[in-house]
Amino acid sequence: MTPNVLILRAPGINRDADAALACELAGATAERVHVNRVAEGAVRLRDYAMLIIPGGFSYGDHLGAGKLLAVDLAHRLGDQIRDFVADGRPVIGICNGFQVLVKAGVLPGDAGAPSVTLTENCSARFECRWVHLQADPQSRCIFTRGIELPIEIPIAHGEGRIAVSDDAALERLRAGGQVALRYVAEDGGVVEYPANPNGSLDNIAGLCNPQGNVLGLMPHPENAVLPQQHPRWTREPWRIAGDGLALFQNAVAYAKSL
Ligand SMILES: NC(=O)CC[C@H](N)C(=O)O
């Protein structure tokens, strides 16, 4: 059966159409649904195979990027999201969506006080360019399965720096296979700014929950699904697809297996 994806819309979200295209190219159907329609019960999260919280500037990034939509989701959709995640269904929060999942307490999914947040880039500037990412081979993330070589994906954010409460919390994330993606050099080497665009600890670009079905990442894989989206597509050998498509294809295959 073709998985149907709920792509959440909310004031200030601006990457919902891009996410819908990525899902369709990956073999799913996609519905862009406003958060109010879910909250009012017009649609139910459990009627969908996958949830995407796209990028943008939800509620204008007031009180910090993703904060107000996080409070909204926790207050109005908390039970539905908890059940959806517990069912093992795939959830991806992209950039603003990652900030929302972290600030709503869905990621990293550890019990107790939050151990992770996303905050201002070290440069104190909005950073917008293409970066190279490496999936952590120890990760449990279902979105990055089989992605062994560095991939090239765009970023565009002001508050993408992952901060962790202490070394023990970072070690728990690493040991638990929850570090899904890191910023790397084109050859996979270790980097600093600007290849790590925000100064995130351990060059972390994406985290997953302990079960691996929830991924949050600052880069925008939905903006790297078509060959022509790559900035050098006319000057390099033809790519059959953008590097970001594999994440959506993995999620669709996983959703079909549930
Ligand atoms: N592209 C995005 O989703 C941006 C996220 C958030 N508005 C920030 O600037 O950090």
C-alpha cells in the first residue's frame, strides 16, 4: 500500500510543498495539513503513515526558533504525537521542524530534563549554503540506512547550533546510536566552521530517538531531491537524483514494512 504522509502546515512554515514533492518522488502520497485541522479533530494523525514537520519560520521564530509551535504541538497534539512515535511510525523534523521536535521534548526522546537544545549559530548570522553530511554508521536512524558516502545537502538557518547539557548526555546520545548525521568535509573528514555552519557540538547535524523512527536534522534534504537542485548540476556529471531523496525513500520503504 502507498504510504500517505501528513506534512504539517503552520503559520510561518515554508517548506511544506518541497517536502510533498520529496515524498511523491520517493513513492508516497502527501497531504499538507494545517495544525488547526489536526487539533480540531478534522483529521487524525493515526490515519497517516508518516509525519513531516517542515522547515520555515513558524510563528515568526518568536521566543526562539520552533518554540511556539513546539508549545502548540505539545499542548494540542501531545498525545497523538506520543502514540504515533510509540507505534514506530516515521517522523522527520527538518530545520524548523527539528527545532520544534527538540523544544516539544520529542527529541532526543530521553526521559527527564531536556538534555539538548538548538540555539543561535556561533557566527550569530543566518547561514545559507550547501554542506556535506556523513551518516553515523552506529546510528539506529531508519532514514539514513545504507547511506555510507558523504551526501551534499543545503542548509539555511540562524539557530542550528546543537547544545547538549553535559558530556554524559553527549555520550548517551553517541552510545545510543542517536547521532544520525554529522557535518563533514567532502572526503568525510572532520570539519570546523564554515563546513559546520553553526558550531554544533561534535559536528552533529541530526539526531534520532532511541528507536530510530524519529529524525531531526538542520539540513534540508527536501531541497536536494532533483538533480537540477544541485548548484553545480550543469558543471558536473549528471546525477540521477539529489542526495536527499534517499532519506525519503528509506522512510517510505520503512513505512511500508510496518
Ligand atoms: N530553514 C529553516 O527552517 C529555518 C529555521 C529557523 N527559522 C532558523 O532560522 O534557524
